[in-house]
Amino acid sequence: MEKRQQSQSQPTPGKDAEKPRVRRIGSIVGQLISRRGYAQVSANEAIQQLMVLEVGPELGAGLQVGNLRQGVLHIYASDSVTLQELNFRKRGILKRIQRELPENKVKDLRFRIQT
């Protein structure tokens, strides 16, 4: 009886070792995109364009979209006047981003002066 239990509990060496691990190409590409940050770059470009539409080209020229971490989007302003105006328009900007780009799951905006 002991021999039967041992042979059943241990996998045969040739059977499992030869079997290749098959994965879908979509999952591999998705993993590569997230590791390299390509999705973040395209999302930042879309948010940048949306922000220029919302605040206008004058203010849009003085800002740069940063990283999105845990639902908080960091936006960098070129000077304190631009920063102040962005803070005044924060609620409208956030609602438009949430409405037009819901897949990014932006919950809050943080504005900072670009150094």
C-alpha cells in the first residue's frame, strides 16, 4: 500500500516537465505595457488634452500632467498664478476627467508648482 500512495502523491517527472506553460498573448502584452509604463504615457496625453480643453490654451500651456497614484492625479503648474487658477477650477476639471475618462479612475487632483 505504501508504494501506491507514494506513486500517486508524486508527479511523474517526464509528464509535467515537458508540458509548456501556455498563456494568451493579450495577457502577456498587457503585462508588458503595465510594466514599462506605456499605458501611463498615453493616459497622461489624453488627460493633458482634456485639461487644455477645460482651462483654455493660455492656462493649458503652463501645466504638465504627472503621475496617477491611488486615484490622485498630480498636475504641475509653471507658476503660482496658474496654480491658483487651477485650484479655483479644480472641481470642474475633476468632474470632466471623471466623465470623459472613467477608465483612469481619478478621484482627486493635486496641484504643485513645477521645479
